[in-house]
Amino acid sequence: MNDGSESIAGQSSERWVLGAGEIEFLWRHLREGVLATDADDWICLCNPSAGRLLGISDSACVGQKLSEVISSPALWRAIEILRRTPPPRPSRPVEIHIDGQSRLLDVTLHEIAPDTSLRIRQVLYILDETESYRLARMKADFVANASHELRTPLATIKVAAETLLESANDAGDSNAPGSGRDHERRFLEVLHKNVLRLEELVRDLLALDSLESARLTVKFKEVFLPQMIGDIARDYTGRLSDKGIRLETDYRLNTFWADRKLLKVALANLIDNAIKFVPSHTGVIRIRSEGYEDQVILKVEDNGPGIPPQDVERVFERFYQVDKARDEGSYAGTGLGLAIVKHAIAAMNGSVVAESTLGVGTTFRILLPQQIEEE
């Protein structure tokens, strides 16, 4: 028995099926630029937003080679880097100049498997983020300028605190527990500790500002990982020794291409993070490296308290800190170190993820696409 419900359901589904004219309307009014190419790099589709953002005619460019249409060397270089980067690909910011104006674009590349019946093989998504970048740059400039201004008074306070603390420690018996000098010494230690924390915060803010700058230059050179880790270890010799921490290495890949400065910043921050949280005298930090297909895999492992599952995805956020990771009573840091790691690795077209088990430890895994030297 047909009560009409089947007919109503059919009418309901048909109601939401868009016609060709409606799809065309949406396509032409997308804020995001969309440009598609076939296997031979001929342009198949180009919507008006893509044409406007690139300073080209969206109708005239269809049927042309992509390399002939893209006039900006910076944009073409970004596209080539995205093509060399294995999925999942992060979007790339790029600055172009069209009609005497500067635009900051976010470019994303999506590949379509060749075993489909579609002619399209690659789709470029282009979003104009000029205004968003301008506002973000204003905020970043404020933070950078404030940080620079803080450096001089902090250095003065630090020297004064260290001098007074040294004088209090040299006082000898007058530092007996309960004495006035003992209280003075403890107050000076608190002052000195917090000055060091502010100094580290200023340093991390400036480092993050540098990594986010559109002026950041990335240069891929040959990296000899054992030497880089040795240099970092020497910088942390005192802290490793004081806590009785072992630094172990397992290099299955010694040499690869990366930006040396950015990679050292990332690895140093990961090692610094591990030193803060591994247990004293039984702490172990292990550095591993290997190559897999077209990727470099680096791991920084520790046997610290671990990170709760609900916090693992958030540890790369600025100022995000995990309370349970500070059970050892160690210094908490600024909450910016892992954000610096994320930005440094992303600048090299790589990615970093955290894997952790409570009570066992944490592993930070860096994936970098194999690169070639850039002059």
C-alpha cells in the first residue's frame, strides 16, 4: 500500500538537487580561487576569483599551460614546492605583486588519483589573506617591539639579582636557616628564577616572530645529523649533567638536506622540552633518524611522565602547557617551545606530531620531505 510517503521522499530529495545554473552561480561567486590542470599541466578550469587574484582572465587562460599563465616567480616556486611535498600538504603563504599592488595568498594543492575517470589531476586553491596577514603582522610587530624593549631592563635586573645573590651566598655563617640573610637569599633566588623565565619568554617570542615573518628565508643544505646533535648536546651539557640525564642516539640516516638553522632550532627545543620533564637520574632522551621513501624521519623520545590523550593534539599551541607533565617539580618553561618547533618544521614543508603514553614517555616525530640544495 502506497500512502504517498515514497512520493514525498522523492520530492524532498529532488528539492535539494542543484541545477547547472545554480552550480555555475556558486562557482563564479566563490571567494576562494580554484584552478585545475590535467596530467600535462594544461588548465581545465579557472573560476573568476582565481583570475582576479592572479591578474589573469579566467576564460582566456583555460586551455593554456599553467607555467605560461602564472607570471609571479614566487607563486610558481610555491606551486613547485607543493608538488614536491608528499600529502598531507600544508598551505603555503606567498606574496605576489599584481598591478603594482602586493597580495598575500594562501595556496593549497590537491592531487586526484590517475586511476579515476576525471581529466583533472591537480587542483589549486588560492585564498587572498592580505588583510588577515596585515592584522596578524600588526599583532606580531607589537609583540616583537615589546619584547625588544623588555630585553634591556631584564638584563639589568638579572645582573643586579645575580650580584646580590652571589654576595648573599658569600656571607657564610650568616646564611644559617632562619636568619635574615637566609630569607634574603631565598627572595633573591626567587627573583633570579623569575628573571630567567622572563628572559626566556622574550627570547621565545622573538624566535616565533622570526619564524612567522614573511621575510623568513629557507635554505636547504646538507646536514650531518651527528654533528648537529653533538653541538646541541654541548649547549645542554650542564643541565644534562645536573639532572643525571642520558642522551642516546640511533642514526640510521646520518646525512640529508634541510635548513640547518631551522632544524637546529626545532631539535634544540625538543631536547630542551624533554630535559624539563624527564625524571632526575633515571631520565633518558633518545634521538633517532631514518629515511623512508622520499621522507626523512626524526624522533626525539623521552621517558618522562607522558601527556594525557586529550592534551596531545594541543601541545603545539602557543602558551599551552600540560599540568601533569610538571609532576617532577621542574621548571615549566614559556609554553612556546613546541610552537616554535611546529613553525620551524612547517617552514621546511615538513610536519611534527606528538605520541605519548602516560607513565611511559613521549615521542615527537618529525617528517621532512627529501630536498635538494638551494643556492
